[in-house]
Amino acid sequence: MRWEPEIPRWRQVYAVMSERILDGTYPPGGRLPSAMAVCDEFGISQVTAKRVLKELRQAGLAEMQPGIGTFVTELPQPPAEKS
């Protein structure tokens, strides 16, 4: 990943992971990568990876199940357009 020096790394990783949630790469109900896997993929510290996962939970995009992992929440569907 190419880093933007003026943007904190956790925000950049958060942007990538939240986009993956929204585009279905990480499907609803699916398990997100562990903090260690996020560290390995993005080359960041474990503290930074844990912050990213925490921010995803706070945004309502993920939920933690202690001892199991962090999972993508069911995202609300936009209302269908009426014809």
C-alpha cells in the first residue's frame, strides 16, 4: 500500500477495510481478518491494527464476538424506489 504522509495510517487502513465491507469483499456475517493479519497485510503495528478494528466497530460496520473474532454487521439496505 502506498501511504499518504499527511493522513494517519489507521485512517488509511480503515478506509480500505470499510470499502471492502461496503463493496462486499468482506460480506455481512463474514469474519474480518485478525489484528495480526491486518498487521501483516498492511505492514502496520498491532496497536494500529487494533485501532482500525475498533473504529470499524464504532462505525457500526463490525462487531466483536469475544474469543471468536470480529464480524461484519448486516448493513441496512436502502429503500427500494417506487415506480
